[in-house]
Amino acid sequence: MKAFLTTAAALLCGTLLGSEPRFRPVNIDTNIAIGYGLAIADVDGDRRQDIVLCDKNQIAWYRNPEWRKAVIAENLTPQDHVCVAAADIDGDGKAEIAVGAGWNPGDTLNSGAVFYLVPPEDRTRRWDAVRLPHEPTVHRMRWVRDADGKHVLVVVPLHGRGNNAQAGDGESVRILQYRRPADPRTPWSVSPVTRPDWLALHKTHNFDPVPSDGAWPQSLAIAAKEGLFMVDPTGGLRVLATNAIGGAGEVRYGRLPVGNFGAVVEPMHGNTLAVYRKDGDRTQRLVLDESLVDGHAVACGDLLGLGRDQIVVGWRAMNRPGVRVGLRLYIPEDAAGSFWRRVQVDDNTMACEDLALADLDGDGRLDIVAAGRATRNVVVWFNETGR
């Protein structure tokens, strides 16, 4: 099912809702290698949100507002760094940072690495890396709230052990959670989130922590080759959707006045953006776009102050020379998310590997941050809607 407005109706709704979206792009780095992952957090405790970048061989952060770059770790493994998580997990106002590295998706037995970075007093200098246990093909990580509201580091591999990317004949993906001890250089408590008796997920690509009406613990929405799933830490695994188009690659959850929705790129590195939402006892799938080329990043948030979340999607067209890349914004025109309007944010300057939303300039509006692989840049689109 597709959910679009006609051009005339979209223009009318845009007028009724207020000013048209307006974003001002600023390149803060034009010489990155790949830009595997982004995280937004206050790194230095000045109450401004900084940008943390996981690049091929470096972990760096950019200080808000001048965006001065500080490389805090380098060459943690001979293979690429691949993901990063940053959040203030102990309430001191300064972010803690973890990194995934050892990236070799073809080695589902021996690849991967997880590090916790211990900061020096001057957080612009090099941080010490504490190596932690890991599963092969470490791919995505986030700080997630547990039942007590405390942060745990959740790490999701791309493959299960011994998995063949085509046949999917190995073990199920084993998702781990890490609890930081008082002294992070001492052994961490590491335990599985998933259980072997659940439905096997042989290949996952991304996940999103989802609070249940703001309560803890956070469940995990997981985009996998087998479909879209929700892992409830207290109650098992729930199937949200399976399909015959190769599964799901990206997932982020947003809010509407009538409930949550999942924004999903299908299949992995796919061309389709779909929204999943509850319709009574059923899960309804709405197709918003089928023209992405290698869709690789999704974020949800209320950038326009509508009281309902919008979706930002980026695609990278990897190994597709001559194909245009960029970012788009999708706006729900009703409280139920039955109809959506599409707005181009970037046209061919951002081959998006990852993106995030945050209010970076303190004006109360969410801004867009993205890292580009082929374009080798980190860009902030400052939200100037209504100005």
C-alpha cells in the first residue's frame, strides 16, 4: 500500500501546516575516508551536543559550535572501525564512548572487536582503548536503558557464527549486552540478549532501542534478512513483519499522536522506504518511496514542530557511478500517518553512510547530521524552517 498526496493536496497541506522545510548545509569535514557511523552527545560537558564520527581508521569528535576535529583513537585493529556509541551513562554531563572495529563481513568466525574508550582529562587528546569480549562481524552498537533505567551497551553483529551470506546456514546472530563496572579497565559483565530457542536471525543490519511509552527497559527493533522483529528483554522475540523482498536493512522508530511507527529501508541496502504501524491487531505496511539507490540510513524526529515525527532517509549508491545520491524528508500529513509528503533535503552532495538528528545550535529545532562515503564529507543541515 502506498501513501502519497497529490501535488495540489501536498501544497495545500504544506500551507496549512506552516512554513515549508528549510535547511542550511554546512560541511564540517570534507576529507573523511568512509564515515561508517555517527553519534551525537556532549563529549566535553559544555552542554552543547557534539558530533562523534567512526571513520575507517579513526575515531574523532567535532566540538560544537566551531566543529574543531579531535582524533581520540586510531587504528584500533588492522581492519576498519565500523560503529560507535556515545552517551552520558553516569550522569556527569560528559559522554562515554564505545567502538566496534575489526570489520570483515566475510569472516564470520574470527573477525570483529569491541572497545571502550577511557578519556584523559583533556578529551581532545588520545583516549585509552579497553578491549572487550565480542562476537564475530560486530556491526552496530547503541547505549540502551535496562529495566532499572541504567545504560547497557548493546552490540549486534552482521552475521551469526559460520553464516554464509547467501545460504544463511550458520548460527543465529548473538546479540550481547555489556555492563560497565566502576573501573572500566576491569572485566565487564557480558550477557546475551537473544536466546538460541528464538527464531533464527542469520543476518541483521541495524536496530533501534524503543521505549514502551517512555518506560524502561527499552525493546530492540531489529532489521534483519528474515524481516522486522522486536526483541523484548523481558518477554522474548516478536515478529513484526516478514516479506519476500530480501528482508530489512535499516529501522528507526517514530511517534504519531495515535502511536509509534517503524521507518524501514527494504531490503538491505535497498530501494524502498516503508512505514510499519499498528492497525488494530494487524501491522500495516505503507510504502513511501521506491526510488532509493542503496538506502543506508534512517532517522525519525519532529523537525518541523508538528507534534508528530517525520522521517529522514539517506542513500549512497555505492559502486553506482553517475547515480545521484542524497537525503529526503518525509512528512506525515495526518495524525495517523496515512498520507506522507516528500521533500528533497540534499541532491547529490551526500552519499549517505549514516545520519542522526539533534538540536545542535540550541534553537529548539532538530538539525540533520550525515556522513558520506563516496562524497567523503560530514555535513550539518541546520534547520531554519520558519525563519
